[in-house]
Amino acid sequence: SFPPYFKRQGEPVGVSADFKNIKVVTKYFLVIQAILNSSLFYWYWRAHGDGFHCGLKDIRRFPLRLAKISDSVAKDLSALATRLNDDLNKNSEIRVRNQVTTGRVELQTFFVGISMPILNQIDVVLARHYGLTQEELDFIINYDIKYRMGGTNEEE
């Protein structure tokens, strides 16, 4: 819900060229944010996208009908999105990179693995919405888990 901190040498604080705004109906802003950060969306994107760039085309293809989301699911997803924002921000840090072409760049770096308990709760709510079985939910939550938790080769 916030642009990550970004500062390039000699310029005011701004946003990275990689940051894109997505316009959504205010009522569904947090719901969509929760969904786009879910493991369910991650699995869908890995299965149907290029695995590197996540663009508007990928987002629009995700099977979601906002009008079909119950008030209780929307309320739960909104609350979880707010918690996720706070958690991501609290656990982030500003990192510095010195690049040949652009010079010194300061950027906010997120450690999503720390927030996995919240992401798992988002998937539990989405499982309720989509009617997923416990087996299907377990698959989604554990899909690519070592990579998503930030594991290193030594840990594997």
C-alpha cells in the first residue's frame, strides 16, 4: 500500500522505475493487495507467468470476481493486508547498492519470509472463498516454500 523507499545518488527520494501503480476500486484495495501477496497468487503466477516479471496481464488473468467475494472474506482479507503492510514495513531495511551505471542507490528491501504466518492466514481465507480442500490448501501454502522463505543452498 506504500511505495518502497528508493533514492538514487544526486536525486530526491522517489520510486524505482520498476514500481507500478495499479488502480483499483477503493473498496477492494486491501482485498486485492492481500490476494496479490498470497501464496495462491504466487503459485498461479509461477504456473502461468514467465516466473520473472509479474505484470498487469498476469494480474488480470487471475480468476477473481470481486463481486462474488463475501463480506466476511473481504473483511478478513482487508485486516490481513493491513497486518501484512505493517509487518513488511517493520521487518524491512534500507540497503545500499553501488552500481556502475547509476551510482549509489538506496532502496527498501523486504524479507517476506518473516511474514509467512500472515501470508498463510491469507491463503486460509482464500481457500474458504475458492472452496479448496485441506490438501489443496497445504499444497499452496507449501509450494516452493524453501525459495519463498529465503533458504540458502546450505539450509537445503
